[in-house]
Amino acid sequence: MRIILLGPPGAGKGTQASNIANEFHITHISTGEIFRKIQKEGTSLGLKAKEYIDKGLLVPDDLTVEIIDDRLDRKDCIEGFILDGFPRTIIQAKALDDKLKAKKISLDLVINIQLKNQLIINRITGRRICENCGENYHTNFYPPKIEGKCDLCGGQLFQRKDDQEETIKKRLEVYTNQTQPLIDYYKDKGILHTINGEQSIEGVFKDIKIILQGVL
Ligand code: ADP
Ligand code: ADP
Ligand code: ZN
């Protein structure tokens, strides 16, 4: 199964992509996570990406497409994948179409998680991430059992630099201008499913499972 998760920052793409990956055993690819990893490793690509990420801007398309191109060639993508946070521009979507066409495969569905701006801001400001394993938490909606510590590995939780309020406004603007047009792009292809992201994590996952079971 080849799936794209679409939605504004904080919509729950990462949370739901992990749920799908665990239950359906599909490879989860998050461009945001790849960028954070190469940043931490201090590679020149990682440091270049950081300049954009910290300002709430998108990393340039050529760099992002190159990363995804390599990632999709890995063996664990043969059976399928969930793209979380890619594509984010029409140029990226077209590059993905070309890539899949060359591999003689196609997308099964695009799940668009929708929610209103005020909720987005609450989601992002409360987001905390494990520095060790990357697990996602929320101070109010999905708190860890012990404050500041990861339930899975005991790692320290931190707030992303780009999750602070000033940067969020920029990211929402970028989403509206550059990413939102993808909704119509995939609607025109007939593979878009929009779900209500204002429900609980379990509620959203239930809706996703209904859609997935429809195409399995
Ligand atoms: P995205 O990958 O779209 O940016 P995340 O999955 O990281 O979104 O979710 C953003 C924050 O909101 C995280 O802290 C996560 O724990 C929390 N969250 C995700 N889905 C829900 C939900 N349905 N209800 C409440 N909180 C949620
Ligand atoms: P969120 O969970 O808030 O949706 P991500 O973790 O997916 O954010 O991405 C964090 C940042 O990494 C983005 O704000 C952007 O700067 C960069 N990024 C991630 N994916 C892409 C992409 N497909 N194209 C360009 N930049 C990206
Ligand atoms: Zn952890």
C-alpha cells in the first residue's frame, strides 16, 4: 500500500503514520524526521536544511526531492510506504509522480487530515518529542507517564525549536500558500480522502482504518 498523509503542521500526520505503520506493517517515511536526523549528525545537507526549518520555511524542493528519491529506492519500500510530510509543494508532487511512474507503481490513496487553526496552534505548542527515539507526546492530549521522560525508552523530551509560537504563524502561512494546493491536485486524481482531525487520536485512527480497509 502506498499512502500520503496530508495536512497542516500539527494535524497529527506523524502520530497517525506511526499508528498505520505499526498496525499494517508499512514503512513510515517522515521528511521532517529525516531532516532532524541529518541536522543532529551535522552533515552539510542537514545544516543547510536547518536554516530553512528554523525560520518556518520549506527546505528547497531540489534538496527534498533528492532525499526522498534515495529513500524510496531502499528495499523496505518495495511492499509500500506512508509518506508523512512529503510532498509539500506541487513541484514535489510532480517529482513523486515521475519517480513512481519510472518504477511502474502508483499511489493508492491520499489521506487529508483537516482541522481548524486554533486547534493546530494548541497541538503544536504542546508537542514534545523524545530526543532518543523520536516518539511524539503532547503536554495535555498525550502526556508521558513521567513528566519529561519517554514512556518507551526513558529518553528526555524536548520542544522543537520551530514549534514556538512566532515560527508557527509562518509555517501556517507556508502551508496555505504552498501545500494546500495539493488537496485539489490529488482530488483531481480521484485518490483524496478527507477526514476530521478534530477528534481524539483513537477517533482519527478509526476513520483512517475504515478508509484503508476499503482499498486493501
Ligand atoms: P504532524 O505530524 O501533523 O505535525 P503530530 O502527529 O506531531 O502532527 O501531532 C502534533 C501534536 O498533537 C503532538 O504533540 C501529538 O501528540 C498531538 N496529537 C496528534 N493527534 C492528536 C489528536 N487527534 N488529538 C490530540 N492531540 C493530538
Ligand atoms: P510538522 O510535523 O509540523 O508537519 P515536519 O516535522 O513534517 O513538520 O517538518 C518540519 C520542517 O521540516 C518543516 O517545517 C519544513 O521546514 C521541513 N520539511 C519537512 N518536510 C518537507 C518537505 N516535504 N519539503 C520542504 N520542507 C520540508
Ligand atoms: Zn523515546
